[in-house]
Amino acid sequence: MSGVLSAVVLAEFCHRRMMQEAQGQGLLGSNPAKALGQDPALVRSLSQYARDVQDLLAGEFAVLDFEVTDLPKAIELQRQHGLLTNDSLLLAAAMRVGVSLLATADPQFSVVPGLQVFTPDDVQNLAR
């Protein structure tokens, strides 16, 4: 294993890739998720996002589920660092399993002591 993904991050990736694929097929508008929800045939016509998710799952990642005990810690992290709910849950679960390196485009994590944050630019430079 070379990394950990939270179940929420995996779901967000899947959702975002689905929206991008739909927009690439001409579904433009301020709320593509609502438009997709009203057109099940369009949802059934999408397939690239699913391949992208499968490609991600084929990597060397473990998928980290949340535990009930993560929620009180997440609320504490929200108060300490001003994080939103999904971000604080991700951090609470990461802390529970000892993850201290985080790749994210979200700048809010940079304020958390003891957490080393890598941006997309950092990750691209590591891959070279």
C-alpha cells in the first residue's frame, strides 16, 4: 500500500468525475447534478467516470472508513482549525490510523500542526 483514501474522498472523486463527464457531453448549467437527477437515461449513458474510479481503486490505496469515534474528534478539529465537516472527518480518521502526510488541493489543512500537506504541484513534482 502506498496511500490511504477515505470513503468520502472516493465518493467525491466519483461524483466530480461524473459531473465532468456529463459537462463534456454538453450538459452545461449551474447545477449539473440536478439535471442528471432528472434524466436517468443520461446517467446510464455515462461510463468514463466509472473507469476512472476503477483505475483509482486499482492503485496501491487502502480505503479508510469512518468510525463513530471519529465524529467527536472531527468536531474538536472543526473548532480548533475552522475545518468543514468532511475535511474534519477525513482528518480525524487519518489521525486515528496514524496518517500524517496529506495530498490535497484544500489549503485549510495547512494550518493543522503535525500534518505535512502536499499540494497537486508537489505531487506532480514527486512523480517526475
